[in-house]
Amino acid sequence: MAKYRGPVCKLCRREGEKLFLKGSRCLTPKCAFDRRAYAPGQHGKSSQFRRKRESDYNRQLRAKQKARRIYSIYERQFRRYYEVSLRRRGLTGLNLLQILESRLDNVIYRLGYADSRSHARLLVTHGHFAVNGRRTDVPSMLLSPGDVVSVREGSQKRQYFKDLAAAAEDATVLPWLSRDLKKLAGTVIRLPERSEIDGNLQEQLIVEYYSR
């Protein structure tokens, strides 16, 4: 699947809810979803007034697409995550969400060190972060309990990271993570529980989609 290079606000409008793909901008009046809360395209505005029966397949597809867009993952990689979660013990849907949450770019976003997951991905690909003391530029790296994520010493001299501690102080850190603002680091304590993951994700519908 080709990389999507269009306006990400259209993705929110297509799913009918805010996916917070632009971080704090989504909380301001500039948010396109607040101004045009209908599907994009020629018939998007008129479609909201038509009652349309939604098939089971469409509900499953939309649940899968929403999760892919929230975490910005290609279809092939998303399916691979599903296959890995299928082989793990426990609930397949929960396993899938835990895999998505344990990605390096998502952990950096959850720690408050980036405004959005796309921003976190950019910081990682530019080599500003290290995992267990080793530099990495792979946003999709899956972290395990005990792994430590930190801003590299050379990157801490940049103005963005000098101001980061004050900017991240207001961000709430979930219980499955711990954060050290003085060292600009964070530790994965454990895998997240279902209650600690976004409630608007419908993992059961995603499992049903791939189980067809």
C-alpha cells in the first residue's frame, strides 16, 4: 500500500471522529473536523443526512482502518501484528492492542515527549532517541517491560529538548510507564491493560475482519 500523503484531517472526517493525528492542533478552533464534521468528497456533506444500513463487513473494515490510522501503520504491517497476536496466549484483540501500544513511536508519544505519533516517528528516524543506551532510528521497534527509552546526550543540546521537560510536565503518563523528566527518559514497566488503551478502538471487530 502506498504511503498516504494527503491531509490527515480527511482521515478523521472519514472515520467520523477525531483521531488526534495533529496533536494539540486538534484541540484548537483550527481543527478541520470541528469546522467540517462530515465525510470528505463530493457527496460527503449530503451523506450525513441519509440513513444507510451498515453491513457487518463495513463495521469491521472501519474498525480496522481507524486503528491503522491512529497508529499510522501500513496494511501489511498491521496484518503481521495481527498474526503475531494470534499466536500469543490470551485474547487476540488485547494482544494486538498491546503490540500497537508497545511500538517505540507510541511509547514516546505516551511519555509526552512528542505532540503526536507522527511527530514521535520523525524524532526517532532522525536518531534523537536511544533504547537501553543504544541509538535507534526504527519507530516500529517493539519494546518489552524493563526497556528504557531516553533522549540521546547529543540531542539534549537542541532547543526543542531543552524546553521538552517543561512542555511534557502537563502530559499525563499512564501507569504502565514511568517517566524521568530530569533525564528525559522513560521506562516500560509492563504491558498496558485494556482499560489503559483508547476505549474507542473496537478490537473484536478487527479480529472478526481478519477471521473472515
